[in-house]
Amino acid sequence: MILLIILLLPIVTGLFLLLLRNPATVRIIALTSAIVNLLITLGLIISVPSASYTVNWSHFMGTQFSLGFDGISLIMILLTNLLFPFIILSGFTRAHIKIPVLNFLILFTQSALLGVFLAQNAFLFYIFWELTLIPVYFILLLWGGENRRAITLKFFIYTLTGSLFLLFGIIYLFTLTPGIHTTDFSAFNQLHIPAATQTWLFWILFVAFAIKMPVFPFHTWQPSTYTMASKQGVMILAGVLTKMGIYGALRFLFPIVPQGVVYWQNTVIIMCLIGVVYASVIAFRQTNIKRLIAFSSMAHISLMAAAMFVLNYYSLQGLFFQVISHGVTIVALFYVVHLVQERTGTLELPQMGGLKHAAPNMAILLLIVVLGSIALPLTAGFVGEFLIITGLAQFSIWFAILGGSTMILGAIYMLYAYQRIMLGDINPAYIKVKDIRALDFFVLIPLIALILILGIYPQPILNLVEESVKAMQNLIPVN
């Protein structure tokens, strides 16, 4: 029952918000719901070793409404319920139109994401996978920036295309299950699919998840979408939605088509590492700070995808840790960038400069977040990327060198961007810029504290995924 509460609390609260008209009340109730869900999740992690919820739902495709979790899904649930209170709180700082609708869509997204991570059969997984697209589409379309219609349509077409690949894969696997066909993951995981079939089925499934992450060359929807999206929209996209692709790949590819994973392992790792270098180089050439961070995020996600396919102990530990680390850091980074935009009216680096003179607190907090983003030791980013690169080095020293370039190139373009925003002589137009407010501290200080605490003491997260890491290593046949 506790899993059903975690799943339904956001959407039920969101529907209730549609009945309200007072913006302050709507925001407070939405924030309270998100905080309660986080507390329930923390209680689940601490005191409940396992839980499940199953009801007979439909005979169609042998489907049950079945919820459950393991270490992998628990990390994703923790990330989702950890970030959504900050995503909701970030909306307190700016007047929006249709506040009840916006907060309903945010909570709808949270429930759909939790459904993806809790689903124990592929059909239910697919329903929640598709449901995430609906509220995000309207958040982008109604609260996005310039050219939002065209960009949102491109985002929709890309993600819908990936969903069709996934649907085909699920239907094909359904037909392979013996006896009374089913879509339960347990039945899919026990299939003995011929190696020749796995080699092509791998790509059917992988493309669906590669688009969602995204990784090179399925990434072209991402930079423009991140740049156009509203503050809360981009925080949802970069902080949580991209992790759906990672989770989907872990849940489908490795247990169901392990021989396909082995066959295409080097190809996918090389493709992901090309994405690391490509995104890092392109990021350095950007003058728009949001677009720069979008490519930076792509570089980090590509490194995580490469680690997933290296599939040794250190790479998987680093992957799961980096899921949390990247989510926290990228949300904090986009939040500060939007603070800069709200005060200067621009995202263009050449038009900025010297903001530290007018906003010293903002300069300090942005610097800490930037240092976390470039994986400075004693920050969470360093722990995750150090483990990933160690895992890459065990697999191939050349892969480790390519993967490590994200730390070097990232330091160059992120510190360069910080210099252009905060240092030097102040632009006369920004002399009267206001420093961050008390509410901004409530958003940023806890996120920064997490970046530092996880960097100093990462063991709780590593312990949480220990068994799942070992289980994943046992899925892949040894040549």
C-alpha cells in the first residue's frame, strides 16, 4: 500500500489544486505534497527492505497493476521525490499564469515518473512512459519561451518516435512468452531469445531509450528544448526525465537481450564517448548560457551511458551515484542561470559581466554549483565521475581518456562561462541588479549541501545500490 500512496499522492493533490484559485494556497499545498512524498520515500528506504502492490487489472496482454522496487528503481524514486520539492519551490519566485494548472501538470509529471520506476510489467511501464509526455508537453508549450510551438513539436515527435520503437519491442516480447502470454518483467527476463534475434532487437529497444537520455546521435531535440523551456520545465527535463532513458535501458536491455548487449557493447560505448567529446566541444562554442549547460548535461549523460555498457563494478557504482549527483547539480545550475536571466534580461554571455559586484551572494553560490558540475574533489560530481572513469580504465585505457575529457573540457567551458557572467567590470546596465532573495537560499542551500555532503560521504548511496550492481553484473554472459 505504501507504494500506491507514493504513486498517487502527487496526482490526487494535483487534481485537488484545479479546484483552487488562490496562487499562494496552490503553491503551498503542492510543495507540502512533494515534501510528504519525499519523507515517505526516505522512510521506505530506511525501514522497508521490500514492498509490492498487485491487483488484477486486465486480462489484456496478461497485465496486472503491479508495483515494486529494487535498488535501481529506488535510486530513481529517491531522485524524483528529492528534486520535485525544489522544482515546485522554484516557482514561488516568479508570477506565472494559470498557477493551479501549472502545479497540477508538475505533480502529474511526478506521478507518471514514479509509475515508470515502480511498474513491474512492461505494459504498465509503457503506459506511465507515455503519460510523462503529456504534462511535459503542455508545460513546454504553455510556459516555454521563444519558438516554443516548433520546438515543442520537435520534442514531441522525437519522443513519440522512441515510444513507438519501445511499443514494438514490448509487443514482440509479449508474443515470445510461453503459454498464457504476459508482459511481466519476470516473464520477459526468463525468455531465451536466440542470439541472432537479440542483435536486432537490442537496437529496437535501445533507440527508444537513447532518444530519451539523449545520447549522440539522437540528441538534436535537446539543446533547443532546454534553451526554450521555462525554469521548472528545464529542471524536470534535465533533472529527472533524462534518467528515464537510463532506467529503461537497465530494465529492458541487460536482463532481456544480454547477448545483444555483449555484441554491440563496444559500438555503443564508442558512440557514447563520441557524444561526450562532441557535446563538450560544442558547449565551449556557445554564447547562450542555457544552451551551453544543455550540451554540458548531454556530455555527462553520455558518460553515464558509456559506464552503463562497460558493466563492471566501478562503472555501475559510478553510474548510479552520478544519477543522483547529476540530477541535484543540474537542477541547481539551471536555477541560478534563471536567476541571472531574470535580473539581466539576457542569457547571452557577451552581454554579461561583473555581476559579482551587484550580487555577491549569487556569485558565491553559482561558483560552488559550477565546481560541483566540473567534478571538483569533495563534491558529488567527483565521486561519480571518478568511479565511472575507473571503470572505463579497467575496460580500456583509451575509453578512460575519452571519458575523462568531460572533466577537463567541462572545467574549461564552465569556468569560462562563470568568468563572463560574474567577473570583470560590471555592465553599467546591471549596477542596480538585486542579489538573491531569501526564497532563493531555501532552494539553493539544500541542493548545495547535498552536492558537498555526497562528495564527502557517498557511502549511503553506494550501499543502497550494492546488491543491484552485483545482480546486473551477473546478467551478462561471460565470453
